[in-house]
Amino acid sequence: MALATAESIQIVGVLLVFTLMVCPAATAQRLTPRLWLGLGLSVALALAAGWLGLALAFYTDWPTSFWITALSGAGYAAAALRPFGRTGH
């Protein structure tokens, strides 16, 4: 993770790297307690936010970084509003 962050920081900036690494993982953690499912879900959420952010930026005047951050934040907010299911506690 440190290598990926160091390599991409010059291109996408601190906020976008933070958004793409933390928000999908935090959202996946809110949605499932299972490790491998959470890991896969985190990757899928990051890819979806990235591609959808690129598409929305193409069709609007707003920058890509805004859309990716907004989508990731909205995903976490939606997951935070969802009550936890049965986790065995």
C-alpha cells in the first residue's frame, strides 16, 4: 500500500489517494464482517467510484477528483445509515 501511495501521489494528489484508499475500505467494512468479501467489495467500490467519476466529469464541468470523492463519501454515508445486521455479537 505504501508503494502504491508513493507512486500515485504525484499524479492524483493527496485527497484523491486518501479517498480511493480509505472510503471504499471503510464502506466495505460497514457492509460485511467477512475479510475476503470485504476486500473484494472494497476493490469493486474503488473501481466503480473511479470509472463513474470519470464518466460524470466527462459529461459535466466538475472535476474528476470532486466526483470520485463525492461518490466515495456518498457510498460511505449510505453504508453508515444502514443498520448493522447480525454479526454474531
